[in-house]
Amino acid sequence: MSSRTAVLSAAERERGFSSFSRHISWNGLGVFLLNDTIVSLMAIHFGASNLELGYINAAFHVTGVVSLVVPRLFKGCKITRLFGMAWMIRGFVVILYGVLFFLSGYAARVAIITIFTVFCITRAMGVSVAHAVQRDVMRDREMGGAMVRLNIRLAYSQFASQLFGFFLLSLAFFEGLGGLITIVYIGAVMNTVASLYLLKIPGRSVVEHPGSGALLRTARRILRHRHHVVPLLVHALGMGLHVLFAFQVAFLRRVLEMPDNIAILFTLVGAAASILANNWLKPFADTLGEKPLLIIMNVGLATMALVWAYIPASLPVAVYFLVGFFTFFFLRSLLTLKSAALVRSIPERDRVPYTSMANMLLGVVALSLGLAGGILADVSARVPFVVHEYSLTFFFTFLVALATAVLSFFLPDGRSLSLRETAEIVLSIRNLRAFLDANQLDFAGDPSRRESLLLSLERSPTPIAASRLRDRLRGPSVAERERVLRILFRSPRPELLEDILAEAADRGSYTRRDALFCLGAYPGTRSEEMLKEIARREEGREEGAIALKSLARLDCREVLPQIRRLMAGSLSPRMELDLAVAEAILDPQGPHLEELFSRAFRRGSRSFAETRFSIALGQLGFSPGFQEYLRSETMAPGRGMLELIEDASEFSLILKHREEMRDHLREGDWKKLWEMVQAFSRAELEGLPQAPPWVTGLARSIGEAHPPDILAPAGTLAGLYVFHHCLDAIVQS
């Protein structure tokens, strides 16, 4: 009997993603209270050097080398269990910060760095399997959007914890070291709750250790494939940029001499920027792909690094906060995108060795860049040509951001649009509007909202709109295919002709008739050939009649004899109406007008009669149109007829009998009204030598027809309408 694999079922994946999302929320509440910003402020409190601050900034990632031994030490352990336990232990480690109340100077700085390093080691044990857990609970096609949603959760919860930290440190009782350690202990409680949610994630994947040399073998395999190497390097350099931009806090404390609570407020602005960045990314992540967006974000970060390098210390505080906001916006976007690119690149086999290697590379890069940033800050303090102590550090950051942007060009993301296509979307209001509407269409559940979005795409001439309409045309929803085909008839898009032809050729498609109808808006050899073939092969069927109607719209006059031959036979109501449309289009003043009223009356259906009249009279170009009077008649019986009597009173015959016609109308005597219309027609139109043949034909049709009682209102309205406009045509000729 087949057994379950490590791959989770849909229900397990959904439950796992839900638990992981809750972990992200609680982790966000705790992680800021435990991370390098708070630890850096504690270290600065004891006079830490730039080199020590550089190590603290990088320690989160340096300890990733621990992940090299994770596969050996925890072979066979469930990755979800390892993740949860590592997270729980790291929360207990921070209790040791209490010793700082009894230390000072160098000893305190050593204690801070040691405790933080142990904290980061336990964190690294969990991070070594974090990406593998994410891969288990997310679908590949939804990876980008899922990562954005998780980062939005993280950003909101971090914002809440940063706001809490700012208010706490603003209180006089919590000023200084005591307030910072209190924040750390509160963060430990949040971290413990987050670890419990990790333990609830279902999973059957275990830590794999194929044997000694596995990492080396994995490395050799990866180095042969660009689609693994480039995401690893972008990931490492992206986190390196995070380490380097962390010197913003040191800049605020040392150069601008801001207090701890204002430094925390600065990170609060960063959290707001992160929320905005993730919400901005949400509609773009899965559609545009990571590659073009990573290039844009790295260029943005390079620009912000130059600003930080040359910004003077004499500006208003609001300016630094504004620069920080844009920096955090680009940085958070970069971190989200590079994480999605890395998770997507994880191979099915050797997942833990792969992530271990990623963490090792990240550790090396982070330590190198963190120490380089600290050394450059110390050098800046001794050279005369820089603006401030961290100018060289931020100029170095500028170079790293440019290098990451260049490297992002080589990301092998086949899902991504090109940089030019992305720029066309982002830099054009029209294209951006179409893109956002298309994205909302994927998530809108309300049918009326979906209809509104489809109509918006109909009005957009952009390639994005065409692409999304094509997706809907190829989709499983019959209702949406019908709507899209109507849209493509009203607003033709030649680039979608192939899809319409395919739908029209599919005999088993529910929307085949709609596709045949739609082809009437696409002149050209291919459309005509297919329609002629269907009209010939399926003559006598509704599909054949629709094909003839579309050929008529394409002005294919050679099918007119076929249409008239079919009209002389026995037809279903729908086929007769389709063929009537075709004949009226090709020969609006033709002989079919002589039978208009008798054909309209013979089925005894008001709807059929009104439609038949509307088809024929609409093609004659009279104004106002017959349907305007029909609408008035529908709104209030007799109103349409009354309006028509008023309009037709421009002729003396109608004016003479107007009151009599009104009396019959008030009495509801439609038979008398019909007899009057017949009399008018015979007296004024029949046998008139200067009357064109189509007028004579319509007059004869009125004179020979006898509407049943149920059709007398519609027939009389149509008769008077014909008489009025025929008389007008004779007078004007």
C-alpha cells in the first residue's frame, strides 16, 4: 500500500501556513525587542567601538556557520521540531542580560557580545531549517505573494513592538540600561509564544545528513547551476546591506547624539516604511517576478546610501527620518524579494545542506561587511575629507548595493518580466492602473466587483489587460469566458484572435456560440474562412446561423443567398432572429421588409415580435430609434405610443387624427389604433409612384398583417413608427 511522503496534503499545508503565520505575528512582536538595535544601544551605553558595533550588526548572520553542523547533530529530527525548540531556547538565553546590572566598561561589552552570540547561535539552528519549513507549507506558484503576506504580518507586529519600546523608553522610570533590559525580557515572553506555534506546524520532513562531504558535494552541484548560485549570492549580499544600513542607529546616537527613545522612534518610522513596502509589493511579487524588482530596489538603496554618506549633521531631525523612511522602504522590499528568490531556488533534494550552505555564505559575507563597515567608520573619524564619521561606511554600502543590482540581472527567474516591461508598468499611470485592476481580479470574490474590473480592463489598451483577458478566456469559468468574449466583441483585440478561433473551433465548448459571435468583430481571412466552413458544415444548426450573422458583420455579401434560402424554411426562434440580423445587415432595405409584420406576428410572442422589429428597423437608421419608444412603453403601458403620436404629429394626417388616436389609447383599444395605422399606410404610402421599393414593401407588410390581441400594442407601435419615418423619407427625397 502506498505510504505518505514528506509532501504535505493541501489541508496540512493550509494548517501549517496558518500556524506559521501566527508564529510570524508573535515573532514580530518579540524580535525587535531582542534584535541588534536594542543590543547595539546597550553596547553604546557601555562605550562600544565601531568594530564591536559592526560585529553586533552582523552577529545574527555570522553564527549561520553553526548550520554546518546541524545536519550531523540532528539527523532524523523533524525540521519543525528543531525549528521550534531552537526558537524557544534562544528566548531563555536573553535572561542572562541581567548580569549587566553588575558589570561596567569592557567587561559589560564582552558579556553583551557573548550573550548575543549565544542567542544568535541558537537562532541559527532554527534558521538552518526555516526556509525548508516555508517550502513545505507554501505552493511554489504562490511563493512570492505568500512571502509578501508574511512580511506584512511581520511588519505590523514589529511596528507594534517598536511603538511599545518607544513609549517605554520615553518614561523616566525606564531610562537607560534598566529600560533596555526590561524590553529584552518582554521580548523573550513573545518569543516563547512564537516558538509554540512553530511546534504546531505539521511536517514529515526530517533533517538529512547524507554523510561526510555532503556539503561539499552539494556545493559542487550548486556551483554548476546558475539558478542556485545567483540567488545565494543575492541573498547573502542583501543581508550584508541590512548589516551595513544598521549603522544608521550608530549615526543617530553618536553623530547626532539622539537619546535611546528617539533612536527607537527612528526604527518605528522604518517599521511604517516596511509595512508600506510590503503592501506595495503585494500585487507585484508573483506577477512581475523578483528579478526586475530586485534591480530597482538595489538601485534605490544605492541612492539612499549616497545620501547617508554625504548628509551633514546640521539638518532638522525630520530630514533624517525622511531619508530613513525611504531607506527602510527599499531595504524591506529587497529583503522580502531576495527571500522569495532564495526559497524558490531550494532544490527538492538536500534541502537542509543547501540552506546550511546559504547560511554559511551569509555568515561569511555579513561578518566581512559588518567588520568592514566598522573599520571604515573608524577610518572616517581620522580623515579630514569626509562629511561625518560614517561617510566611508555608507559609501562602501553604495558600492555593495550597486554590485547586488548588477548581480540581480543574472537571476534565472523565468517567471519575471524584463526590466523594460516592468518599467513600462511601474512608470506609466495607465499601465499601472491596468496592472492593479488585473491583480485585483485574481482576488475579487464579489461577482459585481469582478464585472467592474473586467470592464476596466476592456477600456485599457495595455498588453497587461490583454494578457489578463487571455488568462480568463482560457480559464475554467464559463461565466467569465462569456463576459470576456462579449468584451472582445465590443473592444476587439487582434492579439487574442488565436484564442477566439480556438474557442470557436471547439465543438465541446459551452461558450462556442459566444466565440462565433465574437469573430464578427475580427475582419480577416482566418476569421472568414472558419466562419464560412462552419456555416457550410453546420447549416440548419444554431452555430451555422451565428456564423452567418458574424459573416454579415464582416460584410461577406456572398452568403446572402444562403441566408435567404434558410429564412424561407422552418427555423427555431433563435435561428430566425440570428438570420434576420444577418439579412438586415447585408441588405437593410431588401425584400425581407415585405414580410416583416407577418413574420413578427406569427409566433405569438411579444418578445420575439419586438426583437424582430428592432432588428429590421434598427438597420434603416431612423432616429430616434424604435427601441426608445419600446423602453417608454415598457416603463408605462401607452407612454411609448403617446410619445410617438406627438412626434408623428409633424405630419398633417396624424395631427388631424391625434385626438381620436389618444382617445383609443386611453380606452386601450389597440385594434382601432391598428386599423387607423393600416388606413394611413394605404392612403399615403401604397401605390405612391415616388416611393422607394423598401417603403412600398413596408406599407404592404402593414396592410397585409393582422396582429393577435397580445401583440397589438407592439405591432401598432411598430406600424405607426414605420409610417412616420417612411413618410419622412418620401418628403425628404
